[in-house]
Amino acid sequence: QVQLVESGGGLVQAGGSLRLSCVASRNIFSINRMGWYRQAPGKQRDLVATITNKGSTNYPDSVKGRFTISRDNARNTVYLQMNNLEPEETAVYYCNAELLLYSGDLGTTYWGQGTQVTVSS
């Protein structure tokens, strides 16, 4: 069973920081890409950050300079450091990963269960 397990969400005041983590199942062949998305109730799911197996990162302008995505490939883990959080960034944050389960696999996208981030005014 492929699983993404997220942690680190919680309640923080505006201007505060949180660090999210996401661990993928160890019985996988490799990770092409891992990242984070967020979704508020009734809203679309938006990209927050991604990182490839080569270390290339991608951020929307809204979080660039405040959020940092990092990885530990040996532990199948991706982190999201979020600094100077704003109330409008309250949302469920979802881990996303493109995983290869075996040699020759083209890759399949998986989602975590989500972790709630609430930023108060």
C-alpha cells in the first residue's frame, strides 16, 4: 500500500511559522517529485511548492521568499517550512508525490490525507 503521511499542521498567529512534513511509504522504487498543495473549504486546490528528485523547486509568487520546500530522499520525506504566515493562507495542506513503484514504472501521483493549517488574525 502506497501511503503519504503528513504532520505538522496546527494553529498559529499571523506572522508565525509552521513546518510540515510528509513521509512516503518506504517500499517504493524512487520518487520523481514531491510537493504541497492547499485548499480552503469550497475553494480550488492550489500549488504551494514542489521539488523534484534532482532538487529543482517551484513556488508560486504568493509564497516565494516565505516558504521553503526541502527533501530527504533517503527517508522518503518532504518538508515545507512556512514563515510569516497570513490569515488568508488558512487551508488544508495536502502532500502530493509522483512515485515509481518498480524499475520502469512511469510514475503515479498520490495524495496525502491533508493537515489543517489555521492562521489567526
